[in-house]
Amino acid sequence: MAERGRGEVRIDPEDRREAGERQKPRRKEGGGRRGGWGWRLLRWGVLLALWGMILGGGVVAWFWLTLPPTNDLTQSERRPSVTLLGADGALIATYGDLFGEPLKLGDLPPYLPEAVIATEDRRFYHHWGVDPVGLLRAVYANLRAGHVVQGGSTITQQLAKNLFLAPDRTLKRKIQEALLALWLEHKFSKDELLAIYLNRVYLGAGTYGVDAAAHRYFDKSARQVTLYEAAAIAGLLKAPTRFSPARDLDQAQKRTHQVLANMVDAGYLTPAQAAAAEQQRAQLALAGRVRPGNRYFADWIYELTAAYVSAEGRDLVVRTTLDARMQAAAEAAVAATLEKDGEKSQVEQAALVAMSPDGAVRAMVGGRDYADSQFNRATQALRQPGSAFKPFVYLAALDRGMSPEDRFNDAPIRIGNWTPHNYENKYRGEVTAAEALAESINTVAAQVLERAGIDNVIATAHRLGITSELTHDASLALGTSEVTLLDLTSAYCAFASGGRAALPYGITDIRDRDGAVLYRRQGDGGGQVIAPAIDGEMNAMLAGVIAHGTGRAARLDRPVAGKTGTTQDFRDAWFVGYSADLVAGVWLGNDDNAAMKHVSGGSLPARTWHAFMAEATRGMPVRPLPAAPAPTLVTQVVAAKAHAESWLGGLLHRIFGRN
């Protein structure tokens, strides 16, 4: 109990404890008492971190479980490569995947991996698969430039992507790429990873690995590349097609210069060494440069290869019949015609095939631009040949006794329900068969077909090499049944060769990578299909087409023969002709079958044929076309008898056979 006295207050100890418990001073808000806001923030931070670790670990675990199999890094499934060579051994095209010899880093000149590291990943030996420093540097460079100028992926990440992942750009793939890069760094040494990368990376033109690229572009092993060639190979990694020496030598040289500069910046080269390497730039010209126009021929050959040999996992080397000089002449002739006259003549497409009289294809242009359309109008397009088919009609009649001097009446006629008309509806009256063929007179061609018989004409065309189905109709005389340019041209080979059929071919031999011969062409065609005497008559008649008929624009400084062809409404225009050493066919038209503007076989096709043949036959000896052998008494008697029978048959037909 408290007592009062003399202004003093005394408190009993028991009361003091009681009062103390009742009067504990309040702590300031936000003080350090357990359960305050600071402690709560710390506790929530720890909890969030723990949950983040748990969730992050779960996400990583899920992505890890979705990774593709990584059992075998050294094996790869690939398409066997097919390398096509021209007649001179020059590269035409490659198909499939070409791998070189697996090499170790010690097998390579040191500047090759150095060029790759300097260009692709300078911190390769200092990071653990993912490089945050390099990523930040790339982000800064890209923001500064306003567009992507650097990538943040390490060599290990690129290897992970190339080996295991699809090329799609998704967050999932980037996470998988990073996880795989970490796994690769754990499993392999840096040198092993770099060697795997150099042996497996894609370097353009179907090549995988630096050794395949060295062989493809420089015809040597990667062991032997120069510093400049090594820089050129390293430069391909950014854009294998764009910087390919086989595609664009100027771009390749600019990129190689940049790689050498990178090597200087990275400390692998001195400026003097880089400058010395620049002096080797001419060696890039050794790269086999593929002409885009070759691809029509190359595609045709590639599709045929499987019919000759089975690859069975082997890389193949196919030597072909293509003549580089003639191919260039063919491309130039077609391009010049379309560039000069295509638009005003309303013609979009053209095709050209040239071959030796034995059927060896020397040049092929399948269209205006392979990059725009891979459809081969020389081998795949079925089009009406028009009057270019008439030689088979006349040949069938000559086989049955008609003479080039037999006379026919060029006048309006009617055969059943069909009334053939001449070009421009002009008629000449009485003409010889030779004159009618030279001037491409339709009414006479219809009469000749009737005299020879449709079945005989069809059999004759097939015997010479036409493989498409021919309609059993009188209009066949005017070329209404569709054919390919390749077939039509090869059929004319029989005229140039003295009567021997030609089977068009483009492959001379096929070997494996070790040089073992898997196929070699043997034989020389389909045998004699035209009697020499009749072949001589056909050559004289077809020479008249160029000398004084519809094909005058095709004249050359040597004996040549051929035939024009124009279909209804100018939808197709042809010229097929030959010298003693070369046969060529030209077609012009539109893929949608639209009419051209008055383009006949004797105009643009004949001029294109002339431009090509003038260049292709340059330097060839001037030789006569096969002529009829000198007549003997026996052959004269046989010919006279056949002529009499043909004349009598024609007379009876004119009297009794026409409606």
C-alpha cells in the first residue's frame, strides 16, 4: 500500500511489479519486434525464393524430360549425295548430303578453328556452354545498330541445335538448346566439342563439315586449305548459301575479308598476316561454280540415276554428256530471244534441247528461269508439235513408194468431217511433195497421210523415238498429238545419223566415292530405222525447208536441215533442225496455253536455233548431211516399181477416195 508523507510517494514492491506490468511503455510502430513488417518481408522473400526454386526446378526438369535422345553424337542419318559432272568433268550440281572425312583438331591447320572461333564465339574456351557476357554484348550491338548484327548463341549452343533440335524459333527450343549446351560441356572437352562442330556444321551446297566444304569449294582436303580458304569456310557459317563461293564470288570475298579482320581483332593474326592472306583471293575461283541453267538438265539426270543404280547409302558420282560450252550457248540464245522479243510477242517461256546424232544430250534449257519455275519444258511439257511432226508423215509415205517429186494439188479439201486449211489460207495449185514439205502446206500433208496410212505414220513416229500416245485421226498430219521437245528432237536424230534411231541419254557412267564403276553406258541406240536411200531423200527435203522454205531464218554456213512448226492460234512455235554433228530443237509458248502474238516456227524459234547452232558448231568441221547412196540397176528398178505403185494408188484415191 502506498503511503503519502512530506510530498513523497512510496510504492510497495508488490505494487511496483503490478504497476510495471500495467504500464509497459509502447514500442514505436515499425520497430524491431518479431512479427513486424521487416521480418514479414524477409519471411515472404525466403518463401518466394524457395517456391521459385521449386517451380524453376520443375520447369527445368520438364524441359529436361522433353529433350530429344542424345545417345550417339558421332552418327547421323543423311541422304546419300549424288554429284553430277559434265562431259569435261566439271561440276554441274550436287544432291543429297555430302559429308567429308571426320577430322580431329590436330588434323587441321590451326588457323581454320581459329577463324571459326574468332567469327562465331571468341569466348568459347572461357564459358560453360551459355555465355551471358556474349549475350549481353550481342544485345548491345543489335540495339546500337537497330537490327540484328550479332547472335548470342555459343558454338556449343549451335552444336546442340544442329545435332538435336528443329530450327524453329521458340522459347522452348531456346531453353532446350541451353540445357543441351550445358550437358555437352559437362560430357565433352572443349577441343572435342569444337571438333564435333567442325565435322557436322552445314556449310552450303549440301556439304556438312569443313572437310566436305573444302572438297566442294576448293577440291582439296580441309587438311590442306590455305589461310584465305579457311577464312572463306568460316565465313559460310553465318549464311551458307549467301556467302558460297560457288554462288557469288564477290560476296564470298567480302565475307572472307571480314573473317580475316575478325582474326586480327581476336589476336590470332597480325595485320600483315591478314594482308598477305588477302593476296590468295584468286584461289577462290577454283570453286566449282554451278550455272543455274544447268539445273534443268541436272534434275532430269538425278531422277534417272535411280533407274540405273541403287545408292544403298553410297555417295555417287555421275558423269554426264553435258557440254559446258554448248550449254552456255543454249542459255544465251534463249535468254536473248525472250529479253528482246518476249514481251512484245507475248511469249513467256522457251525451251531448247541439243544432242549428238547418237542421242547424247549436250545442252538443255527447260524454261526462262529455274529459280522461278523448276518445271522442265524440255522433258515434261506435252505440247502439240504442229508442222514439226510432218517429216514422219512424209517418211512413212516415202517408205511406201512416194517420191519427193510426186505431185499433189494444193487446194481446199475435205476429209470426212475435217477441212484442213493452209497458213494464211493461201493455195498454190499443183506442187511436188518436196515443195509442199518445204513450204509446210497443210492440204498436201493431209493427202500424204492418207496415202501412207494413219497406222503407218504412227508406227513410223514411234519407231524413230516418239513415246507419247498419238491419236488415230487425220489431223495427226498437222501435228495435233502432243509430244515433248526431248522426244521430238531425238526422233530427228535418225535423219542426221543416216537412219539410225537415237535414244536420248545423259549419263555415261556412275561411280561410287571410291571410284568403283557401278554403271557404264554401252550400245549405240536403237539400230537402223530408215533405209539409207530414203534418209537421203528426207535430208534433201528438210534441207529445202531452210534453203527456200519456211525455215530460212535458220540458215548456217554449213549443210543443215530442219522443220518449222506452228499450232493453232500461235499457241506453240517450234523449230527442230540438225547438221551432220548436232541436232537441236526449240519450243516457244506460254504455260497457260495462251496465244502468242503471231509467233510462228519460222520466226523466233528459227532465229533462236540459228543463234545457238552458230555458236555450238563453231570450230566443228563442215560436213555434208547423209545423202542417198548412188543408185544401182537393182535399186532403180525397185524404186521405179514403188513409184509406179504409189502413183497409181494416189490416182485411184483422187478418183474414188475423196468426199
